Amino acid sequence: MSKEKYPTLSDSSMVTEFVLLGFSDVLELRASHAVLFLLIYLATLTGNLLIVTVTTFDQGLHTPMYFFLRNLSVLDMCYISVTVPKACVVLLLDNGVISVPGCAAQIFLVLVFTLPELLCLTVMACDRYVAVCLPLRYPAVMSPWVCVQMTVASILSAVVNSGFHTGNTFWPSFCQSNVVHQLFRDTPSLLRLSCSDTFSNEIAIFVCSVGIAGGCFAFIAVSYVHIFATVLRAPTGRERGKAFSTCVPQTLVVTVSDSSAAAVRVKPSSTPPTIQDTVTSMLCSIVPPLSNPVIYSLRNQQIKEAVQRTMRFY
């Protein structure tokens, strides 16, 4: 899909819809991209659904850590379902037109699933810290009621945060162009189209991103420093191996998720869009949800054993 198909709007025109651009104008390439994204989407749904299934029906996995892992898998399935199916439609039909309300809804949903995922990873780090460093206090600190409270709090905070940023994104006027150089809508790509001063919007995004994501990352980093220091003092190799089998996957997931988010949101909206931005944005929307079940399945012995028991049962 080329930009020439959608001319720049005049200054007097107001945007009533946006147009998403794909990677190529060649039908064969668009079809191959769509098939690839669809396969990744199905693999992501299958892997995360498998984790949800085994952590729900395996009694040995009814612990706080796997409760939050199940929440993480549900969030991953919801998040990728907001972005990838529409991207496949854009690629296959060469029609990326979307209304302003539809665009706002997608941005809201992307944000509402992103923040709870980050908070879920943070709580999982807290869970491992208490389990490894304060084992005697674990039943009281990570009780089922506390886990439910933290889940509800993360969802409510995500709704408030998403509503604020969505409203902040669509408050400026869009009158210069309606062509979005992405396969789905995100805040930076839309701010590039504004004919208003978006400096305050960018400051708000930067402050919230640094405050929330930076705070969570710092908490996770400190937690794992204490965890690994405690694990290395463990008297037996078996205890160290068991601790590493649960901590290492979470460390990898946090690294993938945070680096992906930073790659999309750090770039200023005033920077001209490039094809690399489109590719990076798309990869950041599909890699973390796909990597989570892969990392946990390959590195977590309890998950692998639970999957084997589930497969034998069916």
C-alpha cells in the first residue's frame, strides 16, 4: 500500500478516519507477511492457552506464582488479538482504513493490556523474592486474597492510565495527514500526524513511561539481585537449580518485554517515520506474547511436567 493512494489533507480538513500502511505494494509479499503473522498469532494463542489450561487444572500449580503466570498468558492473548488480526486484514485486503473511534478503541485496549502485564511481571518478581528470601513469611505475604487484590488493582490502574493516554492522544487536532506508517495504531505514530503542539503530550508519555516502567524495572532488578544472591548461598545444587528454573525464565521475559516497549516508545514523535519503525513496532507486538510461553515451557520444569501430565490425561 503506498502513501500516494491517500493524499495529504488540506489544513482546513479534519481527519475522520486513518489509513494504515503495510510493508509493500506487492500482493505476494503482503500475503506472505499476513500468513507469517497469522501463524505467529495462532502459535501464541496455542502456547498461552496451554499454560492457562495446565495452571488451571493441575492442582500442583495452584500457587501464587502460577496464578500470575496464568494472568500473564491471558493478557498476552488479549494483547496480540487487538493488533495482529487487524494487521492481517490490512495486508490481505490492502485496505487499512479505520475510523477515529475505532483507532481510539485499539489504542485504549493496547494500553489496558500492556500495563497489567508489566505490573504482573513485577508482582511475579516480588513473589519469587518472598519465596526465596523470606520463605517463612511467604504464606502470609502472598495469600490468595492478596493476589486477587493486586490483580484487581493492576486492572483498575490500567483502565485509568489507558483512558488518560487515549484522551491525551486524541485531544490535539489531526488535519495534516491521516496516513499512519504502521500496521496498527500507537500513540507516537498518531502524534506525528497532529497539527497541534504535542510537546505536552510527549512529556506526559515520557513521565508516565519512565515513572511506571522505570519503577517496575528497578523493583524487578533489585528483587532479582537479592534472589540470586540468596540462591548462590544455598547449601545444595538442587536448591539452586530449582530456584534458577523459576527465576531465569522471568528474567528473560522481563528483558524481552521492557526492551520491546522501549524500542517503540522512546523515539520522539517528531522523527520522520521509516520502514524500520513499522517492522520494529510489529515485532514488538508479537515477540513478547510469543516468547512468554516458549521461555516458560523450555526453562520451567514444573510447567513441562504439568504439560506432560495433561497430555497423558487427554
